[in-house]
Amino acid sequence: MDIGSAVSRAVGVTDRQLVELPRYRTSDAFDDDERLVIELADAMLGEPVEISPDLRARLEARFTRTQ
């Protein structure tokens, strides 16, 4: 956890965001784009990985394929 926290801080994740991560859906520590990306990461942790059509549509509406 300490290594992950250090790496996160190095790329701009705040201490508050680290603390609030379990509540990312409702926390005001994250903006809408960050919540969407965290939701994708959360979905990718499932076994099997399942990205819902709704999540895929929201990602495609917000980000380009390259992003």
C-alpha cells in the first residue's frame, strides 16, 4: 500500500483522494472524469472482466479511443 500511495502521489493523486477512494462514487474529492475512470478500473478487477454497455457508452461519450 505504501508503494502504491507513493506512486499515486507522484502522479498527482492527493492524500484526500487516497483516503476517499473507497467512496469515489459519492466523494467530492473526485471530478466526474476521475469517477468514470475509477469505475472502469473497478469493473476491470472483476472475474471475468465485464464492462457494461452503459459504462462503455459513457466512456465513449466522454473520451476518444486514444484517451
